[in-house]
Amino acid sequence: MLPHEPALRSWLRRKTVHGLEVDDIVQETYARLSALESVAGIRDAKTYTFQVAHSIVISYVRHSRVVPIFAVDHLDAFGMASEEPGPESQTNDHQELQRLAEAISQLPGKIRDVFVLRRVHGLSQREVAKHLGLAESTVEKHFSKGLLLISSLFERGGKVPARASNSMRQDFRRDHASDQPED
């Protein structure tokens, strides 16, 4: 953000909103950017920085109890027409999907297969049973167990055992082996 701060400040000064200082917006932008776990998904730092500042202004106006009428004119200058999620939301969503994919990959064999066929590919319980040669009750048990395992991972803050650590993955599977339904 540092190389883009002067341009951001200039842009914000031209599009002021009553009750919101440029310094406050810049500081909040820095705070949000520093809170990101990873910036790997950000393709254009300048655009991303401006979008974060834009979302701060919009959020401020939306949450203000009293919005002066002239603020509405200024919001048009910010280009609020788009309802598409901004880069900040897209990056967060992408990180969540990565964590979910990692959690699914950690599920034990048949449970993972059932879960992927049901949730990712959208097959019915009957279709999954036929595809894998399992009883429908077994598919139901595997799917329920998959949901339970993923839920327990995310209850711990979404921390999935690292892919590189076989011992942690084995510990996770051993701890949950007694809960696994039979094939």
C-alpha cells in the first residue's frame, strides 16, 4: 500500500464524506490490509487498496445513524452501483475455500469419497451408494461423519493438520477412527 498512499489520499480528498477524515480511512485501510492472512491472492495492489478504502467509506455511511443529504452525491462519485463483492471479500472467500478444501482432503478415504460426491458433485444418497457400491445407510453414516469431522476442525479455528505433517494427520485419523462407520 505504501507506494499507493499518496494517490489514495488524493483520491479520497476529492471524494470526501462528511464526518469521515482521510487519515482515518487510510489508517483503517492499513489495519484491514495488515489483518489479512495472505496477500498471495491480490493481483493488483493499487486497485485492491482503493477497493478496501472504498468499502470503508461505504460501510461508514451505511452504519451512520444520520447521513447528510449531500453525502449521497459523494457516494455516487465512489461508484456504488456494483453489488459485486470487492477484492477484500473475494480474497477472504478464496482463503475460506482453501481451508475447506484442505479439511475435505484430510477426511479418511470412504468418508471423503462420499462427502465429495454428495456435496461437491451434488449426487443423491442413492446415486452415491450405487457409484461406490455401498448401502445407502452406510453412505448416510459416512456423510454425517464427514460433516462432523469438518465441523470439529473449523470449531478449532479452521486449523487443519498440515499436509506435510504425516504424524499429525495420523493422530487426527487415529483420534476419530473409532467414530468411523464400517464400509
